[in-house]
Amino acid sequence: MPANALWLPWLLAALSAIGPFSIDTYLPAFPRIGADLEATAIQVQQTLSAYMLGLAGMVLWHGALANRYGRRRVLLVLTAVFALASILCAAAPSIEWLWLGRVLQGVCGGAGVVVGRAVVRDVHEGAQAQRLMARVMLIFALAPAIAPLVGAALLALAGWRSIFIFLAVFGIALTLATWRLLPETLPVAERQSLHPAQLLRGYRAVFGSPAFVLLGLTAALNFCGFFLYVMSAPVFILEHLGLGTTGFIWLFGPAVGGMMLGSLLSERMAGVWRPGRTVGAGFALMFAAVLANLLVSAGLPGAERWIVLAVGLYCCGMSIATPTLNILALDLFPARRGMASSCQSFMQIGINALLAGVVAPLLWTSTLSLATGMALFVGLGVSCWLLWMWRRRQATL
């Protein structure tokens, strides 16, 4: 166990929260950014796609770098660069410069999630790993609720550029906390080369594993059912629900409550319920949420604000299933946990980038189309999970 075991869940959750803070904090500022930089709504929306592009392009390398140089060193360097990228965003004189800053933020933004998952598996196995993963998610779940509130407050007090100054300070604080509190969890003897041939063999082995791909897709598609509402938040909150820039808590409050409850339940289920039963319970709640969402969106005009409760229930089910899905995927490659974590994140981020740039603008036109999108994603997710279970049964026959 690391010397700072009590701090470990909090630090890993904070490092993972770089992503939600990079996305959710500046959502309330979209209209102000467009007006200040003379950019269209689509151009401002593309700052999200720029972040996701940098994230998807670099996330495959976070794990390989952490396998070669150690978890601690990679986190220190990338959180420091994230702070510098945030300063660039704060100083952006045009939308093009903001795109550039967002790409650089994305290059660094996935390190906390990727390397953090590898750290969890470095220090624990089995049920203990699921408990720690769930505890990290429980703390991490606060980020989507806090981020838009912080963004709205900073926007009102000092303008949209102060949001990126806040992100720079956040990055600096994380760099110092990592330097002070996080010990190295990967022994030198277990580190791997960055030789191109060895990397190619590793990536081919991971992405060539149908079991890994199905588990990764299950987790990614489940998350998309919620992420669709995150990407559509400015339209969903401001137009469909008719709330102001301080109304983002209507969406993120229930969502965070659901994530925290689901993570707590997942931690309690670890070692008590079989993995299949845990994931099945998560899907049962997600399907109940989808049904409620469709009914409210299609049959109860004027009751749109009740949709947020369905989103919260969905997040609860998603958070019950996700720690187990992550552990099952990482356990397929015990010698390449960092690389496997990178590949897992690459799959999720690639799908999320497509959702942010293409799918969300097509579906945010009405609450019913958003509910239909959520139903589609969870349907695809459960299909991948059932196929994984079928393949596992076939392998044991």
C-alpha cells in the first residue's frame, strides 16, 4: 500500500476531475465567449470538439508513457502542461487561439483517468480494487456538479477568461499535490520499453481482444447516455428548461447525486455480488431511467424539468456498473495495465468526440430526441455486455 493511502482516493479523483472541469466549467460561458470573440454558436461548440480531439489523440500514449517512466512522473509533467494550456485559453485573442488552447488542454486532460486506473490496479486486486475504484468515482462524481456552478460564479464576477485562469490554478495545485502525496506505484523492474515494435505488439494485443473491446464499448456507450446531456447542456438548460446560466445545477445536481449513490452501492457490492449481477443491476436502473425519460418527454408536456430525475437514476445505474466493467477489462492484461487503460479511454473518448461534434447537435433539438438518444446508447451498451457474456460462456464449454 502507498504511504499516503488515506489521500489516494481523493488525489486520484481530483486528477480524474480535470476532464469534467475542463468541459463543464465553461459551459455557462458559451454565449459570452461567442460575443467576445465574434464567433458563431457552432464555432464555440467546436471548442468542445477541439478538446476531445486532443484528448483522443494523446490518450493512447498516457498509459505507454506511464508504463515506461512511471505513474508519478507522467502525472507531474502533464498536469503542469495542462496549467500552461489553460493560461493560453485565458489569453486567447480569437476563437482560433481558443481552439488551439483547448487542443493542448485535451492532450493533457486524460492522464488523470488513464494513469489513475493503472494506479488502482497497481495497489489492489479483485474486490479491493473495485472498492477503491468505486470510492474514487464517488468523490469524482462531485466534479460535474461543482464545475458549472464555479463557472457560472466566475462568469458573473470576472468574465469568461477567469474560468480558464481558475483551471490553470487547478492544474498547478494538482501538480503540487501529486509531487507531495503520490508515491510511485510501478517498480522499475516492471517498466516497459517504448520501442515501436513492442508498442505495436501491445496495442495489437489489446485492441485485438474481442473481450476487451466489448467491455470497453459497454462502459463507453453507457457513459454516452449521460454525456449526451452534458454536451447538450446549454440548449437543454437554457432553452428546453427555460433556466438561466445559474440553472445548470438542475441537471448536474441529480446526475451527481445518482453517480455518488451508484458508486457507494458498487463499493458495497464488491466481494458480495458477482460481477455479472452487479453490472446487471446497473443496467436494470439505466433501462428504468430511459423508460421514465421517454414517457415524460413524449407524454407529459410542461413536465420537462422532471427529466433531470431520470438522468440522475441513469447515472446511478451507470456508476454501479462502471467500476466492475473497468476492472474486468484491465484484468485481461495484467502486465500492460497502463496501455490497457489508455486503450479503454481512447475508445470512450473517440465515441464521446463523435457525440460532441456530430450526434449532440442533431439530437438537442427536443427533449424527446435527447431521450431517444439515451435509449439508443444504453441499448447498444447492453448488447455489447450480453455478447461479452455469451463469448465467455462459449469459452468455458
